[in-house]
Amino acid sequence: MNKMFLWLSLFTLIYEFTSTAIASDWNLELDEESIQIYTRNTTEGNFKEFKGITKLKTSLNSMVSLLEDAEACKQWVYKCINEQTLKVISPYEKYNYLLSDGNPLSDRDSIVHIIRAQDVESRTVTFKVTGVPDFIPEKQDIVRVPMINGSWTLEPDNDGNTIITLQNNSNPGGSIPDFIADYYGIYTPFYTLLKLKSIVMNKKYQKVNNLVDELK
């Protein structure tokens, strides 16, 4: 076999292994209030991907009801100023606009394509969140977030709990110092999940029982 081909094959194998390792090593950054926050480096940019996990004694329907309530964003999502639905494709798919407080930097806005799905066996519900920055024109004095790949995963267990995972890999756009980016990568999911744990107990969400199937 050609030696050049062997070297190229070996180089490709090493590159793929290294890239996979870089993209799969999660580091625990914070463990408080029964919330775990992880980050990892990615091969897509200079900003770290984050993952927040917590477990809550609540139903899938109450969680789905909260996540579908765009107007409630400012009550619990960290730094959210406003969220509104721009276009509804179906009960499971829509486009939302989100405006976030960027202090001490410029405010950010994003347009996200949201798709909800449920696994028929495990009853796990997922919200896939993908940025679509060109969906509407940019606004003056607001930085448009150019890239978002995120998700919410709601996994029921046999004890009536829901394991909640918030994961996000994004580029917030503009110029952001590393220490501010690192702070937001840890405390955005932490404060969001912390507030979520209280607001989802509101009767408005707890009484909902017809959006998704519960684990039996």
C-alpha cells in the first residue's frame, strides 16, 4: 500500500479522534442548589458549550407548558427582556424572537426555530432550538446572535420526577471578553434553572395535563 496513503489515513484518524475528544469532554463548573453546570470546548468557535442539569418533582406537562409560554420568559430566563412568537408552523414547531439584556455589553437578540418532539417509549420530551439570524432584519443598536444550537430535554423517571437538561452551543456575536463569556456560560444556565424550579410550580402550569403523554 502506498506510504503516503497510510500517513494520510493515520493523520485523518488522529484528527477525528482528537476532534471528538475535544467536543465530548464535559467539565463540572458548578454544583449548587441541586443544579449541575458543565462546560466543554467545541470545534465550532471560541465560546464554550454549556449544559445544566437538575431534577424536579413535577410533571412533563407542567414543564412543557412553561417552555411553550413565551411571555413568561422575562420571569425566569436569565437576562431575558422579552420573548415573542413570530410564526407558528404547528403545535410542535414555531419561530420565536428573544431580546436579552447584555449589560455591561450591548443587548442581544436572536430568532430561534423551535421543534418539540416526544419519544413514544421513554416519554422523554425534547425541544430543539436552532438560531435563524436572517429570519427578520437586524435592529439598530442591538447585536444579532449569529449562531445558536441548543436544546431542552425533559426526562421523566418512575418516581414522578422530571430530569431537566438545558444545553446550548452559541456564538453571542460582537466582541466579548473571555471572562464575561465564561461567566455567562456558567451562570446563564444556573440562574435560569434556579428560577425555573420555582415558577413551574405556579398553578398555571401545574394544572396542565394535555400537551404530552406522561410516563405510566
